[in-house]
Amino acid sequence: MLDLQTLSNSCVKCGKCIPHCTIYLANRDEVTSPRGFLDLLGAYKRGDLPLDSQAKNIFESCFLCTTCVSNCPSSLPVDTAIESVRIDIAQKYGIAWYKRAYFYLLRHRKIADLVFGFCHFVMPCAFKSDAQGRKVSRWKIFKGIDGQRKYRSVFPFWRKSFLQTYSGEIKPQKVRDNGLKHNRVAIFIGCLSNYNYVRVGESLLEILSHLGINAFIPPHQECCAAPAFFTGDKDTVVYLAKKNIEYFESFWENIDAMIIPEATCAAMIKKDWLHALEGHQDYQERLKKLLPKIDMASSWLYHHTALLTLLPKDKHSSLITYHDPCHARKVLGIYKEPRALLTRNYTLKEMSDSTRCCGFGGITMQSSKYDLTLKAGIPKAQMIESSGAHIVSAECGACRMQIDNALVQIDSQMKFYHPLELIAQALQTPIKNDA
């Protein structure tokens, strides 16, 4: 159990986290800097700070990007501390009705399929295609930084999710000796790739087919519960984590790995479930037995397959810049692998700071503090635009929503593609659904 008082006292106020903190860069307020958060958390733990509406507003202003943790000489878990106090906030103030509705859908996949299939949206962000075919997110019609209206409400209807289209065994069209015992890999797709970026999952199937690897898409997989976790809805997180663990165990001995194309989902399962399951030691131990087989898609493909050598040697004319999702690089340490795969066919143009958070921030930030997400996102978009690349890529659907949105705000023509989409395009391999 995290001791907030000890954690607060451990901060020596060196300030090395300040220049990199996403919320501090957005509002320049020391109160919401990492050391400010820790001071307030210590005061709250001592009983010197009531959890009133002002404290609630402060503790809900963190993007939970973990940048402070990676820049702290002592690696103090500021993000984990804020996540813990958000549970207290949720218990005292309750959870907004639209968040409760969203989390209800996360717990009931069949109902979510009906709702998301009809509206093709994920609360709190809806999507429309812009002139470049990008899916642009917004909570409501608003004005951009230039004062001009950017969006109109547009909802495409009746689109099937990835899991509604692909389920069970997907056999490869090529047979290769991969040196794998079972030659069978499970895919945990994640909600954004399931409902909004279906092409990501299809691209992963194409890649596995080209490698001669049998794909297994667990039909009863549930949401990883990241939106609920970052909001403080512990009950939903524990419910979904337990349900997933029980389901994973039913097929675990028959797969080589379970790979995840979404950075947030991968970090949630590999790191945050252990925190969420405190007090449920039996499930923590069961989870630990599963973790060695769980990996992000690009990492597993790079380290366990011959994909790098199978990719064609011809370079595409388009230049790519790569954005490091916080949950991939800062939490899981994955950043070299997607670059190594992409640079086989593309020339990489690094932006000035690929690790700077895009500013998505989760459902609370997107719905209640959208102005802060825009202040964090616009500089990132400008950085991407200044790279001189034609394409920006990142292994995260949340980053994709935020970056696409920010690029539209600065009228950029830059296109966003998931690394798997670009790799599959290079391989140009059709897929066959034998489910």
C-alpha cells in the first residue's frame, strides 16, 4: 500500500521534474507541478488539507503521463499517488453520470457493441473524418486557437467493431518455421482499436499471416479498464481485471504470447492492474503468472519474429516522425522496437522532443479540462509539423485522437498512421478469416 506521507517527505524539491511536466507546461502553476502535487498529497494525508472542490480540481488536473517519474532522480511514483487519491475523490463526490454510463458500457461488451456500432463514438470524444481522412476527436463544437470553428457533429452509423468482425482462430496464408512451440499468438485489441481504429487490428492480422503465425482473437476479452482507473472507479477496474484474468487463464497454456497494439492497454495490464488489485492477493499472484507472455505488438514482433528481415528493403518516399506514447516509453520502456521496424521502409525524421506528452489525459481531462488538453496538444502538433515529415506514427489510439485533433487546430496536412498499419502496407499481404 502506497504511503502518501512518506512519499511526500521523500521529495527533496530539486525541481528536475518541472521543465518536463505536462500540466506545468500547460498552465505554469507550481501548485499543479509534481512537487506541488506531492506537498498537497502529504497535507491531505496528515489531515491538514480537506478534500474540497478546490483540492479535487487540482488532483484531477494531472495528465498522469509519468514524465515526472522518469525525470525524478528517485523515481518517485507521483502518478500512482494521484491515482490513489482519485479513488477517494470518486468515493466522496461520486462519478459524473456520463462517466458512469461509459464505464457501464466497458463492463458490458454486448451493449457497448450496440451503442458504439450505432454512433461510432467513444465517450467523451466523438469522431469525424477530415479532408485527409483522419478521425478527429471532440467533445463538443468549439473554436480553435485561431478563433475559427473547426467541427460539426457527424456520426457514421452501424460500423462493426474489430471483435465483431474477427473472432477465434485466424490461420496464416503462409507457412514458416518460426521456432515457436505452439506458433499461436493471442491478440488483446483494446477498445480504441476495436471500435474506432479497426484497421490497426487488421494490419496486425496481416503481419502475423505473412509471418506464418496463427492468430487467436479471444472473443470474450473485456476492456482493460484504463479509463475507469484514471478516473478513480476502482470497482470497475477490479471487476474487469478479474474477469479478464479468469478468461486469459482458459487459453494461456495454448499460446506463445498475447500481444497488444495499444500502449495504454499494455501498460494498464502489465503495470496498473497490480496496483488496482491491492487487497486481492490471489488475483495479483494469478496475474504475475500471466505477465511474462504479455507484450506490446511492436516489441514482440521485433524480438520474437523474423519480421525485420522479411520486410522489403525498398524505402518509401514519405518521411516519418515518431511520437513516443507515454505509456510505451516511460512506463514500459518500448521505443526502439517500433523505430527499428519502421525505418526498414521509411526514413525517420525525429521531432525535437518525441517524448513530450501529447496531452490526451484521459476521460476527465477531455471532458472537463479540454482547454488544458489543447494547451498541451498544440505545441506537440507544432513540433510534429516542424519535423518536416509527411507522416506521424505512434502505437497508441489515445495519442492518435489527441494528435489528430491538435494537427487540425494548426491546419496541418500531416497524416497519422499506427506503426502496424505502415508495416502491413509494406508487406501488402491479404488476410483470411477462418473463424
